[in-house]
Amino acid sequence: MKLGLGTGSTAKHFVELLGEKVRGGLDVIGVPTSEATRADAERCGIRLTTLDEIDHLDLTVDGADEVDVRLDLIKGGGGALLREKIVAAASDRMIVIADESKWVEQLGRFPLPVEVIPFGLAATRRAIDNACTQVGASGELKLRRGKDGHAFVTDGGHWIVDAHLGRIPDAPRLARLLAAIPGVVEHGLFIGIASTVVLAGAEGIRTVERA
């Protein structure tokens, strides 16, 4: 099986458990969505490949920062949204694993990551703000900083602007507007991509399938 391997704290647990299965004889090959996941997978003995070497993936398993009732997502809290979306889009299915606290009626409580080109940042931020306003969402746009206080740099060499919106009344429309902005490389709205969400809560595991 050809697997997309997600990024983040929850996906890290999945990679660890997958490594146990691989050591027990499970035959899989993975495409990591970040350099951090690549390092984890290699340490766990999981064979890896790239999307240049294979034409599609059977399944991607990843986490999410928010999941709404339509199974649309906000992702990118870990900064890997671009690679995560490329890998998910190349997969026949995407399963999201998350704890129950990530389940929301409406996206937006978690800041929306928008990956941007450093050049022309001020103009890009104005365009992002305008797109948010058009869908009835407004809030502070913050350039993400690393632990050293400098701009956080993604694996692709870009920066991230986090949009603190509180709520996004029309996430599909905002996704389209953000994608049309020249300085935006990618955004953290995953619309219509997840096929299944597995939620862990105090009462056990709940699985939700896309209608």
C-alpha cells in the first residue's frame, strides 16, 4: 500500500504505530508531508518514496487543527500545509485522526494559516484581509514567528500568515478567494478532501464518513 504520512503531534503517533506494524511484516511505502515526518519515518524503518516516483497514493492519514460537520478542515498549525495538501490531493482517500476537541460547527476558531511568498508581504496581507472581509470574516493577521523571533520558514522556504478570524461563515468561498491571490502559495482550508474522520473522546472512538 502507498501511504501519505501526515505531520503534527497526532500524525506522529500514527507513524510510530505504523513503524511497529512494518517491523512486524506490513508491506507499505510512504510519502512524508514534511522533513520532520521524513525523519520520524526513517527512524521507524518505514520505506519512503516521492510523488515523482509514483503516480498516486492509496491513502493519506493526517491530523487536523479543526474539522467541521462537512468534514472540511483547517490544517497547517505545524507549518506543513503545502506538502500536506499536495499529498492529500494525490491520494484516493484521506483519513483524518484527531481528538474530539477539534470537532467544530464552523471553522475559524483556530487561526487559519496562509503560506505566502516573502516578497511583497504587505500587499499580500492586504489582499488576504480583503478576501476575509468579503466572506464576513475579520480579524488580526499575524506573521508566524519561530522560536528565534524571526519569521517562521516552511520546508518550502515560504512564510506563514495566521489569520485570527474567530469564525469563517463561508469557508469554500474564502478558499477560492485566497487561492486567487498572487502572493499566496497555499492556505490551510482543506475543502472536500477528507473522506473519513476518526475522533477520539472521553466516550471512545467516533468515525464520521463524508456524505
